[in-house]
Amino acid sequence: MTSEEFEAVSLRLGRHDTKIDEVAKAVLVNGTKPLDAAIRFNISWQRVNHIVRRFRAAARDVPPEWRRVEVWLPESLAARVEALAEKARANHVKS
């Protein structure tokens, strides 16, 4: 992610602590490993991962409370899950 893209995503996320921006920028723009960022900013690696996931979701215009799910399913179930995902995306776009 470029610095310009990062700034746009940060604005889209609204008000938040400056430290959150610093953590996300270190990982997403500067290429710092999440564990190294956790040590540098004195926070848990889980917190770093949460911050990074939130920024990546905003970059893709995905609601932050959504989560990615990857599973292996029989064809019939996979088709239903894909239909549910499409319906959720369509409802999100309308709102």
C-alpha cells in the first residue's frame, strides 16, 4: 500500500488514536513484520493483526465487523454460501 492509499484509508476509518495509524503504516506501508511492530509499539501481536485487518478491510470497502471465511464444502453447500455472501454484499452496498 502506498502512503497516499494509506492516508485515504485512514480518513475513511474516521477518528482514531495516532498510534493506530503509526502501527498500521509501519506494517502496511513500510513493510514491518507484525511481530516487530508489536515490539516497537509495545502492544500485543494480536492487536497489531486486528489493526492491520481493519485497515485492509477499509481499503477493500468491507465493513470492519465482517470477517473472511475460507472453508472446503460440498458443491451444493458452497453454492448456498456463495449466494449468501452475494446477498450480504448487495445489502451492504444498498445501505
